[in-house]
Amino acid sequence: MKTPLIAAAALMMAATGAHADVATYSIDPTHTFVTFEMAHFGTSTNRGRFDKKEGTVQFDRAGKTGKVDITIDTTSINTGVEPFNKHLKSAEILNTEAFPTAKFVSDKFAFSGDKVSEISGQLTLNGKTNPVTLKANNFNCYQSPMLKREVCGGDFETTITRSQFGVSYGLNYGFPDATKLIIQVEAVKQ
């Protein structure tokens, strides 16, 4: 006959084992893009992307949990117009000399059925950290025929208030404070 303490320990171990299927995925930089959109005088939309990013995702599909740690090289900003890139990198906006990276860290995943629907975490940009929730517009895992490994990812988006990150350039000209971030991400199981 098991003592209550041994029985409780066995139950805790069994419960922990039921959700111990955590897999680690590495961000695939060739299928991961971080882009931004911001209105320009209510006439058109300025767009750009960050070309360099890296990170990992830990994902337990059965346990419906996960962790994300992604670093974005802000010096790799690319709008297709070099003078605009230079201005965005300046101390007036992203101050990439002082803050060459941005980072998103999360350990809260929300699910709709078996699909990730939101990822909440902390975004550090321009030396300031604020909460951000990425909404999933699409999410899927598949067995890559080329890599012979599982790949998970999706299309996520959020809108940040840039002044919360110390980026207030142009607000007095009428540029909006809201900036949309669109994240297309795929990560390869390790």
C-alpha cells in the first residue's frame, strides 16, 4: 500500500509527464520576416522590414504552452530607399547605434482548438520594454519534405504605440503614433 505522500508524488510526476513534450524550434531566417507599416500624412503607407533576425521557440502542442525568444537586428532595417533607412536608424527614430537590437520574449500562448491564436510577451525596442500581444492570422505545423523535419509557424500581427518605446519623431507633424508590425515566421524543429 502506497503512502499518501508517495501517491501524491506519483500523481505529480504523471501529470508533469503528460505535458513534457516540449520541442525546440529555431527561427528559419529565410521564411521569417518582420515588417512594419505606418501611415504617412494620411495619404500613403510607409513600409519596411528588418532583414536580420534569429531566435528560438519552445512549443508543447499537447500541453498548449510555448516560449518565444526572438532578436531583431534593427540596423538591418530596409525600406528600399537608403536615405529613409539612414533616417530610421538615426537617434531621432530607432537610434540603432545605441540600440542595435530589438527583442520579443514570451511565455504565454493562447490557443483556438489546436492552433496558436495569440502570443503575449514583452517587446524591447529602443531601450524600452512594453507588453505586446501578437494575433495569429494563420498558424500551422507541417513536415518539411526538404528539411525532413517539422516546421511550425504562421502570420502574426500587432499594433504598437511607438511613443511608448521612445519613438516620437513626427508626432508633432501629424504622423500617427500607431505602427503595425507584421511577423511572418517559420521555425524548424531541432
